[in-house]
Amino acid sequence: MKRLSLVIGAYFLLLLTGCDYFEKSSKEVVLAECYGKYLYESDLKGIVPENATIMDSIQLVSNFIDSWVKRQVLIHQAENNLNKEDLDLKKQMEEYRNSLVIYAYESQLINQKLDTIVSEDEIEVFYEQNKENFQLRNTMVRVAYVILNEDCEQKDLFWKLMSDRDTLILQNIDVQATYYAVKSYLDVDHWMRLDELTNIVPIEIFNAESFLKKNKFVRFDMNDYTYMVRFVDYLLEESISPLEMERDNIKSIILAQRKQALIEKMRNSVYEKAKKERAFEVYVGAPSLNAE
């Protein structure tokens, strides 16, 4: 604090030479005043790091005081231009506090009471009952592809493996791809958007449905590369999304429903308890909530 006082003293010597800075009391040194609001020396605690130079410290204090003055000027301007209703923040602050208290309590309740285990049976039942809500927005494919240098001597071997209808053969490509492929993707159990595929493999597709019906295996050369693609399955845009794509989404929905049910149960329980204990009373003369 002694260092801060020295810094403040140096600052005011630079800016207010010949003027005594004033005090509102014997204990609090006033550094600035704006429209009846005061900035005290104690308000600058923590502003200046211990290892700061005198000049850096003076600059930090100067910037802080300048910022404080500008803020007070803006507050004064706002207060003079807002009506009484806008200036009455007591009710808004109370509502905000109440919302925070309720949120904190409900969050604690959820952490303590919510069952977060969602079984596969629950996921499947939810999916079957809500299939119409799981429409695809994009055409999806299950696919394998490899990208080789055009002069790769293993191209015929890769094509033989890629075009074999036995899916297990794809496992043999993995080892070969490690050594010879520029890029490969062999996870045929995973669904991919068709446009994601065409961003990597530049296939020209004008009609997704027609193309996917006619082409299970694709091979072409472009820009010094050879592309090989095997389509295992596909789902067109607006068809029903498969369960494996929606599993995580369904789990989140089920947990959200449980949270809401838990909160509603707690609110009803608290209300009934207060009602039973006669903790509140609605007076006969109170206006009806349904009154127009």
C-alpha cells in the first residue's frame, strides 16, 4: 500500500502540480470526483503489480482513474435520460437474484437425484415411438475409399480388394493402405454425409438417388491420383435416420425429459408442503388471474 501511495503521489504531482488533492474524511484519500461520486485510494488496491516500474505504475493508475471518470459520466447521462420506471432496478435485481437462487437449487437437486443411466431398451423404444422425428437432412452413405498416387504399382491389388463384395476383405486393405495409400477410409459401419465424401473424393454426382442405385464401386483418375470408392449402403435425404446415428441424441433427449420431470416433481412437492403448512394465503379480494 505504501508503494501505491507513492505512485499515486507521483501521478498527482505530474498532473496536479500546485493543487492539493482533497479528502472527504481523515481516513479516505479521494483521488477523483464526478457528479458527487468519489474514487478513493483504497479502490485502487490490486491495480498496480508489485514488480511494476514507477512509470508503468503511474500509467496503470492514470488509465484506471480515466476509465472510472468516463464510466461515471456515462452513468450520470443515463440516469438523467431514463424515466423513473427504467431507473427502478430493485425489482429487476430481485427477480434476477431469485432466478439465480432457484437455478442453483435445481442444479443441486439434479446432481444429487438424477438417474443418468439410459438403457439400450429405453433408447430403442424411444426411437420406435418417434421415428417420424428423425428425418435426415442430408443423404448419408456407408462407404470405404482409398486414394493412391496414379503411378502406384499396387493399384490392381487395391481394386481387387475394394471391389470384392465380401466386407471382411476390407480389413486386408488396411495394412496395404498404411504403406501405399495417400489417404484411406475403411470404417463401413459409420455413416457419412455424401457431401463430406465428395469434398474428399471429387465424384460428380448430379442425382444422388440415381447414382447410388447404379454405382456400388467407383474408380477414376484425376490430378495425378487414383480414387477408388466402395458404397456399402445409403440413405437419401428426408428418409428416416438410422438408430445408430441417433443414439446419442436420443440419450440426451431422455435425460432432458428426466430433468424436467424431476424439477416439476420437486416444485409440486414444495408447493403442496407449503399449502399443507398454511405457509401462504390468497385473499378473496385478490384479482383473478383469468380476469380480462
